[in-house]
Amino acid sequence: MNKNIVIRPETPGDIEAITNLTIAAFATLEVSNHTEQFVIEALLKLEC
């Protein structure tokens, strides 16, 4: 286990990386309609 991992709240500067990671994570999943990043975007808007 890597003890150097830091879990912190996301910041506005993280949004692009989160979007890109989400797209990559679901890119090859056959049951995905590849809209997961839009779900996350909508959830982030609810937080404000």
C-alpha cells in the first residue's frame, strides 16, 4: 500500500482531469453510452 496517497476535496482545477479520467474509464465498456462525464458534471452543479 502506498502511504504517500493524499485524499483531498476536489478543486475547480481538478474538473478537467476528472472529466478525462471518467471518459477514459468508460471508453471500452460495452454497456456504456459514454455519457458518464455528463452525469458527473450535473452532480457537480448541484453542489453549488
